[in-house]
Amino acid sequence: MTEKEFFDKLLLAYSEEISEDLPGDGLGYYLEYFLDNYPPEKLELKLTKKIAARIIHEFMVNILKWPDLEWREAGKLKDIYDCRVCAGAIAQVYERGLLGEEQPLVFGLNKTLSSEEAKVLIDKFIEKIKAEAA
């Protein structure tokens, strides 16, 4: 699955299962990039765990308005700072149990997610949203 396909499937799942309305104040710069400014040369980029984490985290912050959690376990990941831009997003999806380790204490930032793994992630996220709303 590509980054763009993941983003599109996430928006579709959210609109079908949670709400058709997105916030009036926008999706935030990173998500707007996927919606309006996605460069054609990046259309075939495969989805990695770090990009999935960034998309999910931006969704949590800008659409759901969820506060960030304290880093309890995520700070122990040996590779969390291999992508400094991604570290906060990785920590949030890890702390919320949405994406786990590839190996003990290794998140696996650059692992490419299969279509099935990406679908499972979206399903887990939608269920987490429903649980938070209940």
C-alpha cells in the first residue's frame, strides 16, 4: 500500500464509521499535504511504519484533538530517535497500542507495511476512536 492510499483509506473509514464531518479549521499542514499537495513523483512510495505513525498522529492531533500521552514505554525503543521528526508520532501510536515493536525494543521505523497490516492499523485506530467516544 502506498502512503497516499493509506491516507485515503483512513479518511474513508473515518467518514463511514465515525463522522462525515472534518473539522472546519482544517487537517493541519501534514495531512493537507496528502489531500491537496501530494507530488506526483511520490505517488508510488510504499507506506512505512514511521509514515503511518505520522499520519495517524496528525489525525489524532488535528481532527480528534487528542492530547499527547506521556512517554512511558516508547522512550525505551532503541530506534525512536532514528527519525527525529517522527519520534513524537511513533511514541503516541506506540503508547496507544496502535503499532508495536518489530523486535524487542525496536520499532522498525522503515519497515514497509503490507496492505493487510495497514488495514489492521486503520481498523484498530477506528476502534480506538469509538472506545474513546464511548
